[in-house]
Amino acid sequence: MIKNALNIFFCFFMLVSSSGAVEMQTYRGPEITVRYQVPLSGPAERIGSHYKKARTDIETKLGWQLHSDPSVVLIGDNKVFQEMVRNKLVTAFAVPEKNLIVIDYSRMDRIPFDLEDTLKHELSHLLLHQQIAPPLLPKWLDEGVSQWASGGIADILHTGEKDILRQAVLSSRLIPLTGISMIFPDTDWGLMLAYEESKSIVEFILHRYGEENLRLILHGLENQRTIDQALYAVLGTRLDTLEQTWKKGLSRESSWISYVADHISWVLFFLAALITVAGFCVVKRRIKNYRDEEDGEGAEESGGQQTEE
């Protein structure tokens, strides 16, 4: 999704620094600085007032404390934001190297408290990267934990396509965890699936082993263990075994029978539509046959009259 965060930040810096390119103002709170596009002073103040609670919530969830105050850039123009991310699904991103969060505010007014939850999500990324060296933090774990810590919210839009994870399970198109450990796919469907898989595998760990064990896994990564080593030390299982167990659970939950049951209204609607179309074709064929018979009888009567003459 974001291949080089530093390059993105540099591009944005050039945008806001160039004369007249983007008019920006600054809100300075006790522990946070918000740079925002005019006229987003209200949302900037919302971030400032909500920051302390969001930070406390994230620190409590993850068991660490942020060491430095972050900067947030609030963009009101989606075109400007897209110049940085070049992906219409992305609504926000974090640049841990700069302790920076960038949010597309034009997407934040669709759900109440979306701005605050997005802030929590990106703060989670900053805190995870503060404590864990990037090579040791798999991207699926980074994203899945951030969704959990922020109450389930992601930093991409939902396109309206439902059951992406279940569709992938039923069609055997799940992305292996090794395939989303470093980067996420560039395609819309692949990106959404990567987010759903990240959320699902972390929820699996939480439901099966509990929050405290998830935190212990993260602390293992902090102590320079690989994900495989951290899982084995805490859970007594390897990554490949955990992945297979998770996938088997998804397969049981995502059988064709359960899929049809969950979509029974659409199935019935589709069958009714087929019956209607079939009935229409039958009636149309009968009308055509009836007309052909009438034309044939008319021709016979006409031929008989000509013979008598």
C-alpha cells in the first residue's frame, strides 16, 4: 500500500512548502501538534482534545508508553492526499520514522467518531514500531493488532463488497501470511483481503489464547525474537502450525452451506428471477406457436378457396 513512507513524507513536505500549493495552519496542544488544511481548525482541535484519551487507551492495550509526541497532518482535499498514497481506498497512514500521522479528513465525516478511531489506529502503528524493529514486526501482525487496539477500525475504506474473507476461503484464494509479512498487495481486492486476514488471525489468537498472551508475543518481538520464536515461547506452537489451525477454523465457518444460509434472501431472489425469466420465455414461445398455427390455418383456408374456383 505504502512502499516507502519516507518518500511519501518528502512528497508531502514539498507540497506544503511550495508557494501557494497548500495553505496550512498549526494547532499546538500539550502533547501533540496538528498541521491542517484551512478550514479544518475544528477537526484539528478535536484531535487535540481527544489525543490524551486515545493515547492512554492504546498504551493500556499494548502495555507500552509512547516516548515522544506525534505530529498529525490533516488533509481536507482528497486530491492532495491521493498525490501521496495513490490508492483510493487509503484514508490515513503513519510514518513511524517521523512520528507522523497523515489523515484524509474528506473521508472522516461518514461515521461518527471515525476521526478519533482513526487517530487511535495510527497511534497503534507508531507505538508498535517504536517498540519493535521493523524487520521483526510482520505487517499482518502490525495491522491486525492496530485494528484490535482501535476497536476494529482499519485505515482503508470498505468498497461495499461483502464477505471478502469468506469468498477467499471458499475459492482457496487466501494469501499466505508470508505473503503479507513485508508488504500488502496493490490491487483493491488483494489489499482488502490482506486487511481482513490480518484482523482475522489476530482475533483468532485473542479468542484462543487471550489478550495477555498476545501482549507477551509482542514483547517477545521487542526482545529481538522472530515471530516464529515468539509464538513458540508464548504459545508453544510455530507460525505455520498456527496458520493452518486458523485456516481450518475459517473453512469450518465458511462452508458453502453456511454461506448460502447467510445469503438465503439473495438466493431466493435469484431463483425467483430465474423462474420469472423462464416463465416469460415459455409464455412468449407459446404465443409465437399460437400465432404460427393461426397463420397456417389461414393459409389452408385461402388455398382451399382458390381450388374451388
